[in-house]
Amino acid sequence: MKKAIDDILVSILEDIEFSSHEREVMKEEVDNFLEKTTKRIKRLGIDATFFVGGSYARGTGIRNKVCDIDIYLRFAKIYREEEYFKLIKKIFRFTKGKKFVHGSRDYLKIWIYPWLFFEIIPIQKIGKNEV
């Protein structure tokens, strides 16, 4: 009985965990995106940094038909929250596969593959002791 349960659990994990190839592709895409976009941000003179978060960063992502990676764009305090979207439009002006999403918090969705997209979420950069 225990062996049967173990076999079922292994089978389920194989279905929902990313393969090593998928994890490698995702890491390469994130690294390339961050490198290129960080250079663009510096060229534009915008004071902002990235922070990769969510289940991808924790290593707890589950394979679905479509997967997302949360990337926070942390703006310096010199910018007002009302300016974030204008800055995002400037940064990602030439990016293909983008869609601006408006809701309780506006963000940018960038499709990388039919099964993978990045969510670019603008936030204010704060120090460790400012929470």
C-alpha cells in the first residue's frame, strides 16, 4: 500500500514540477531580460532596480499550461507612484509581446513563449528598516 501511494506521489510530482530543461530555459530568459533591461534603465537615467519574486524565486513554481514569473521593478523614492507607468512605458517602449494590465495594481505582462510570461510589477524601493 505504501509503495502504491509513493508511486502516485512521484507520478504527480513529475506532472507538476518543471523539468530541468524548462528551469534552465526560464533562468536564461530571466537573466537575459534583467541584463538587457538593466542596461536600458541606466541609459535612460532612471533610478530603478529589479527584484525577482514569487514562486519562481522561491523554487516552488508549478507547471501549468501557462506560467508566470514575477519581476518587481523597484523605483527610487524620487519618483511618485503616479509616474511609475510612464516610466515603464519608456523603459519597455520597444519590447514585443507586452500588454499593460490595469487593476488594483497596474503592471506589465510580457510574453516570452506561449507558455511563459513575465509580470513586471512597479513598486517603491524601501530599505530593510522601513517596513
